[in-house]
Amino acid sequence: MLPRIPEIHLEHTAEPDRPLRLLSVVRRRLRELRYSRRTEETYVHWIVRFIRFNDRRHPRDLGVEDVRRFLSSLAVQDQVSASTQNVALAAIRFLYERTLKISMPRIDGECRRVAAAVYRWSSLQPRSVQSFVICASPRVSARR
């Protein structure tokens, strides 16, 4: 079992003189594969949250169940959307498969998801419905 990752390693940006820190390796790999800077920031954010959620244990010591627990907690406790869960999963998958070279089984449908939002069409005013129909279908002409 690897030692816990020190909190200071999770807070600071990349340090060129310390190239073997996990997040430095992740950043370098993202840049090698020409991911955008915004994607790099997002992936590092979710990887840090994943590590902190698991009490700063190294990802090599964690398994699929730990990933499921993290994703489920995002839905249940943090109430993030399903698309946010997908971004977090993509970041964790990148960490394991592209950085640590550890294969991960598909876990897409096996963790808890946030229920889809229910829209109440009855609360729309007739004018709103008319503008929606106009935007949705270019062939419909509006009568005023």
C-alpha cells in the first residue's frame, strides 16, 4: 500500500523541479495528448476531488468500488447533474487508463445517478409555447 498523498501536493500547481508528483504526471500526459488547458484544469480538479474523497489514498490502491462510491456520492450528497458525473468519470478514467496504465471496467450504469429534471409544460404561457414551436420547427409560420 502506497502512503497517503500529502495535502500540499493536491493544492499547489505543477512544479518543474518535482516531475514525479502524480498531478504533474497527469498534467504532462494531458499536454502530450494535446488536451486543451480548460480540460486539463477540469480533469485535475476532479482527480483531486476523487483523491480527497478517498482520504488521500493513492489511486493505485483504489479500485472500481471506490470510483462507484465517489460517483454515487456526487449524485446523492452533492446533487450534481448526470453530465457532471460523466465529466468526473472521464477524468478518473483518464487518470487510470492514460496516466497509470491500469485498465478500468465500464461502470457507467452501475452507480447512482441524479434523477432527470421534470419540466412542467402546463406552466408555460401560450406565448412561450408559440415561440418554442417557432424555434423548434423552421417551417411553422407564426400568426400574430
